[in-house]
Amino acid sequence: MWGWVAWASRPRSCDPPPTGPSELSFLSVGMRTPYVADYPGEDGGKTAHYMFRWVVTTAEKGAVERNRQRDDRGVSTATGGQVASSTRRFLSLQPRKERQMNDARSATFSGRGFTSVATTLCFVALAVTGMVLFVTPPGRVAHWTGWRLFGLTKDHWGALHIWFALLFLIASGFHIWLNWRSLLSYFKSRLTRRFALRREWTLALATSGMVAAGTLAEFPPFSSLIALNETIKNSWEKSGERAPIPHAELLSLRELASEAGADLETMVARLKTEGIAVESPKSIVRDLADEHGITPLQLYNIAIRESERENSEQSAIGGGMGRKTLRQFCADEGLDLTVSLERLRAAGLEADAEMTLRDIATRGGLRPPDLRGILRERP
């Protein structure tokens, strides 16, 4: 059954019943019942005539049914349409009291409504958290510098994204279950109602496949979006805020001193001068910083002087710096791009401004840290 078509006459005090739809005015078409039609108060006590016809999915039209009923408040109810040897309520023009009862019933909990709203809210939350995570700095930078957005750390945004994704999957599963028949209808022919290759889901499948293939094959514009993501993330890293090694906040104080080439006792004394008590050299840098309400970078700057930090920067180039393009690296290090290109080519290395340091080093049989000496070579 596809739906129905209904006609109605104007409410009158007395008139002969119509003999066919041509004597009535078109009222509505629909797929659900009951259908509610409201009339102004001055039509109370009058009679309205209705006719309707069932229409099946093959566009075949059923016989015209008609019914007439009147009460003191001008309410007419039409019923009819034999389907599977049962009578379905088809059309009702309800009095105010009955409408109020229906409104009360509509105030009850609706599982279908809940899943629709929950799915929508989760989609919005995923969109927001996804956009934030798209522009967040790399973990080694975010955790070292204490990066936050709207008071939330990168870990907070990641946790929100994961939980809303899980809730979205659950709500979507219930949504599909509640609308299973509607979903299956997209996989059937409108005429034969049998499985058929519909254009809608064929196009959806082709689009999804194209996105997956283009992303894995690194074709533009898919690769361009990933490159933009890398550019935005790497733009957060500043040379003066670089850790001695990636994720140095996870090291103990003793390990940090070793990586930075600094004296442990001197570091502990400097921290104590600033009111930061170190119970053990095995204390984790991030935990120690959190206890005193500062970032690992701030703790590092207190414990190690600037002249000492310059000596430890050499080890940082391999930890994520290899993903920077030559243009980004020169901008961060204050180097002239043209001069840097000339030095690399003079060293027999194939390079351009948009190549990453890792690609340049790999093609030349070197490691990314080896490029720093070439690029910073004094003339």
C-alpha cells in the first residue's frame, strides 16, 4: 500500500450527498493515518462529506469510498478502506477534547524521537571535536607546552571525540533498527518491490569507494587535505619551545638531565629555588609539573638555562621535524630558503621547498638530523 487520496465538501447545514470525487474539492494525499482536518467554529453543526481512495505501490487505484457522520460540534468522521479483511481508521476531524487527549499521548516518551535527536547531537559533537583535533598541535608539542583550547587539553578533546563516536554508533544502530523497512525500500525497485540496483545507493557506494581509494593512493585533493592538516599541526612548534626529545614530559628528572646534557643536582637546586620540591630524581617531569600548576616546558626552562638548552636542540630534529617541509623548517629556524636550497643541491641532494626533511634525507641516504649541519653550515 502506497497511500491515500482524499476529497471533501464544504461544511453545510443540509445538502445532497455527492456522487463522485468530481463534486468535491481535493483535500490531501498521505501515507499515514489518522489524518486530522480542522474547521472554524462557525461550521459547528454542519455536515461535511468525504471520499477517499487507496493507492498501492504499483500506482493502481482502489475504489472510491465515502462516509458521512455529524455530531453537535460539527465533527465528521470517515472510516473505510478494506485491507486484509479489516477496517482501518482513515480520516478523522477531531473535536477539541479528543485533540487534547492525542496531545497528551504525544507527550509520552518516543524511542524513535530519542534516537533521532541523539544521533543529531552526536553528529554535531563529532563535527566540533573533529575540527578541533584537525588543528591541534602534535602530541609531543601539546603535552610539552600544555596546549589548551577553551580550557580543554588535546587529551580532553580526543576523549570527547571517542565517546561521542561510540554514542553515535549506538544511536545510529537503533535508528537503523527502528527505520529498517524504510532503509530496505532504497534497495528495492519502486515498481516490482524486488531487490534492484538503485541509483541512490549505487552512487553512495561509489562515492565512499572513491574517497577511500583517493585517500590511500594519496591523490589530490585527498592528499592536499592531509598536507594541510600536517601544515597546521606543525605550525604550532616553535624552535624556542622544543623539547630535547619527543615526549620528554614522560621522562624522569634524571633521564631529562641526561638527554639535555645537564647536571642533575644543579637542576634540582634551581627547581628548589623556585619552590618546586623534588622528592626523587625518578619523579616524572609531567607529574612534577602538574603538582605545581605549570607546564613541562616551564619546568624545563626553570631547571635548565638557555645556554644549556641550545646544546640539547640537536637531538630534537629527528622527532617529528622530519615531517616538516623545507619551507617550514627554514621559517622556524630563521634560515633563508633560497640559500638552503643551494646548500642542499651543492651537497648532491635533490630538494625543493615543499619536500619534507625526511624525504630529502631518505633520497640522499641520510638521516634528518644530518640535514641540520648542512643547512646551518657557515659560509
